[in-house]
Amino acid sequence: MIPIKTDEEIELQRESSLLVGKTLAEVAKRIKPGVKTFELDRIAETFIRDHGALPGFKGYNGFPATLCISVNDEVVHGIPGDRELKDGDIVSIDCGTLMNGFYGDSAYTFAVGEVKREVLELLERTKESLYLGIEKAVAGNRVGDIGYAVQSYVESYGYSVVRDLVGHGVGRNLHEKPEVPNFGRRGTGPKLKKGMVIAIEPMINLGVKEVVQNRDGWTIRTADSKPSAHFEHDVAIRNGEPDILSSFEEIEKILNKK
Ligand code: MG
Ligand code: MG
């Protein structure tokens, strides 16, 4: 069964989702060459706890940190550590919070210093594909409509869509039904109904779609070592228009100031 939330529950979840965006904005202030990824993790954990919430990922299936920090060819699930960000890197930061009994889950990929144009375009187009997917996230459509919108857009640029990891329902649990692939055929998959909340999260590779896992048991990276981008929003399904619960607004305010 796919959980259906009341409007009141969705408002409670919105607070959690918005806190993720604020946390990522706080982290964005510190992203620069020389910063170690564990320092970013510490900032996020403190910020989340100071706002009366819990880090949503820490301890989840044994994950050791507040943020998933994935650099360059790392797609998702990178573990923060001693690694220093360098000029020209890209870094995907995925953050979860648990607040009001509901999870927020959102991710953004940042450029560190001067990044090659080809890679900046990958970031921009991956973010655009997220919004194209979100446009389809309305009652009466099907999950495959979202995946098709993402896939057809990014493949038109020669990028590839990761198949092994997908978006998901999100609510009282971090991962709920349905699975939300970033690929698919229109008119297929579960029907979207008012009150569902889903995390849409395209993971788009500059090169091949295949991924491999590091020996740490977590970090997923591209098989050809080319860069990968990742953006994620939580979206409530409504009649008519999608309702994005998370927000990049605070993040982009910080980026525009830089
Ligand atoms: Mg996430
Ligand atoms: Mg997610």
C-alpha cells in the first residue's frame, strides 16, 4: 500500500522538508576548496539538532553520518571524512531530517570553485530534469510519467540515468512505496493519488549509466569514473499542481551571494 497523508500531516512534513533546505544552505556557506567533508557534516548535524529535529540518515541501516557527501564520480551515499574539497570538484550533498514524526529528504549538487563548463551544464540540466519530473507529479498521472520526463530530457544531451537507485515515497519512514525511477515509459507504473508524498531524485551521469560500490559498503560511483549529479525534492501529490515541500530557495540565496 502507498501511504496517503492528510493535509495536516503534509504540513507537518513540510516543516521537516524545509529544514533540510535550510540545513543545506548552512552547509553551502562553507563549501570551498580546502574544507573537509566531515566539517560539513558536523555543521549540518548541529544545525538540525538546534532546530529540534534529528538527522534522518544517521544510523539509518547503519549509515554513520548526517549527510551523504558524494564528490565528482561518486553518485550517492558518500561518507563524510577527511577528504578535502578541491577547486573544480562537484559535490552532491544529500540530507535527511526527522521532525514532527516525518522525514524530509533533499539533495543538491554544488560546484567547488571553478568547474569545467561541461560539468556545470550537467548540474544545470540535472536540476532542470528534476523540475520536469515534478511537473508530472500530479494526481491521475503515473510514476512512469515522471521517469519518462527526466530520462527523455537528460538523454537528449547524451547523459545517462542511473538505474540501480531510484526515488521513493517519503513520510513517517524515510523510504516508503512507491519506488520512483528516473527512467520509464509514459502511462506505466503506480497511479499517483492526492496525499501521496514522493522524493524525486534524478541521479544523472555524464558518461555511462553503470555504477559500482566502494568497499566501504556505501559509496556508489560511476563505472567509468566520469562525474555524476544529483538533485532531490519532496513533492506532495495534489489535484492539478504539484506541491514541492522542500526548497532550494535558501541554498540559492547563498550561492548567488558567493
Ligand atoms: Mg536524499
Ligand atoms: Mg531520497
